[in-house]
Amino acid sequence: MNPTILLAILLAISVAGNGWQYHEHGKDLIRIGTTEQLTADTKAAADACSASVDDLARKGATQHAAVLASLAAQAGKVAGLEGAAIAALNAKPADPSDLCKSVALYLRDEIRKERGQR
């Protein structure tokens, strides 16, 4: 066989192989680019999620502190109302034979106390 023909065949096979390899390399570059873009998008989404969770945690802590402060501010009033309720439950009738009169006297005293506070 003529060496020129043999070299031409080898050159044709080499060119075909290079074409195939170039085509596969292009597909690999597309895959790499897609993977890098997906990685960047996933990282951005994860960062946004983390920032949102951190913001919610800060807002939750602030709201918790506000609720505790509000409860502390109301504690004295609640204790006073609790004491008044217990005193009302333990109140004995002024006139055991006339409960309506006892209730009227109790309410009059309560009204006087309330007006005295103002």
C-alpha cells in the first residue's frame, strides 16, 4: 500500500477524531457552565433563606422582649385584681338575714373605694 494513501487515511481518521473530541468538549463546557450557574443560584437562594431566618429570629427576640415587658407592666394590676377577687369571695354578708342588703352595702363600699382612687 502506498504510504501517501496510508497517511491520508490516518489524517482523515485524526481529523474525524478531533472533530468528535471538539464536539464532546463543547458539550462538557455546557455541562460545566450549567453546573456552575446552578451552584451559584443555589448558594444565592441558601444565603437569602439564611438571612430571612436570621431576620425572623431577631424579630422574634424583639417581640418576646416586648411581650415580657408588657406582662411585667401588668403584673401589679393583675395582683391587685386577684387580691380584690379573693376578698370578694371571702366577704361575709353584713346582715346574714338579708343578703340583698348585704350586696347593696358591699357594692356601695366598692363604689366609694373606686371613686376614692380617682
